[in-house]
Amino acid sequence: MPLWAATASIGFCCVLPWVPIGSTYPDPTPTNRIRFGVRTLLIATTFIAVAIPLLATFPLATSGMICAAALIHSIIFAVKNSPHRLATVGLLACMLLPFSWVVHYEEFDRILPAIPSLFASMPTLVPGALIGHLVGQSIHDSPWIAQLLTAVELLAGAGIIRLGPKRTIAYLLLVMQVSLLGSLAFYQLCVF
């Protein structure tokens, strides 16, 4: 089943450039470029200098805060840009709905305390586990990598949604495939 869904998504993305979908609304976001001055670079450098030791010392808490900030950014983006609300809700649905079976899981009370952390790391469970394996960490020691990837997925989604409906559809299909694969892997981890 996952192979057929991935094949159908790839086929649809190949045909997508010829589908007559156009943007019927102008982008209400201003196109002001960020100007980097000494103050902006100093603030960015300070933020990175504080974030690196925090991430090294408390990786799960820091990545959880970064993921929460990305979620808040996505919500603010959806509230400010009414034409993009449906796409943002679709992004969150593609990320989280493949894991809806967790609510009816037989041992739900066992995983209940970890649900906030799980929902932050589940959409990118498989890529996070693969990257964790590459850097020498087990899947149980590297949920912070999946949380950072979820934050990147949310922020990239907000940027791609601005680019138009065709790119949004392709990105949502990619996000859905990654989440479906993560749901399958998480189900296998829960069953065995």
C-alpha cells in the first residue's frame, strides 16, 4: 500500500505542471527584503551562540521549543494570510492525521505522558531516525532530530505555500508520504 501511494504521488507530481491550476489571489504578504545591518547580524549571532550550547546540553527541550516556535509561526502565518489558511491546515493535517490511530491504541495510557513530544517528532520519525543513525545515536536517543526536522518542515511549508498552489500540492504530497512512512514505522514499533 505505501508503495502504491508513493507511486501515485510521484505520478501526480509529474503531471502537475500541466494541470490548469492558477492562483486567483494576489499574495498579500509584503515583499520587503530583509536588510542585514550590524545590529541584525549581532542579534542573529547572539541567538545562534546561545542556541548551540542549549541544543548540546538540553537537546530535547531546545528542539521542542524550536518546534513549538515553528508551529506558532505557522499559526500566525495562517491567521494573517486568509488565502493561505486552507493550505496551512492541509499541511498540519498531512503531518498529523496519519497518526490518528494512536488515539485508539490499546496501550494509549502507557504513551500518554509522551504525546506532546511524540506529536512533535512523529511527522519526521523515519528521516530523524536515519539521520540519528548516521550520527551514531539510537532511535530512542534522537527524537530531538525529528523535532528539528518537523520545525523545518513547518517553516518550509509556510514558504512554499506562498509560492502558489502547484508547489503547495506537491509539497503536501511529500509531507504526507513522509508522515505515512513514519506512521507505519511507529505502528511497527508499538506492535513489536
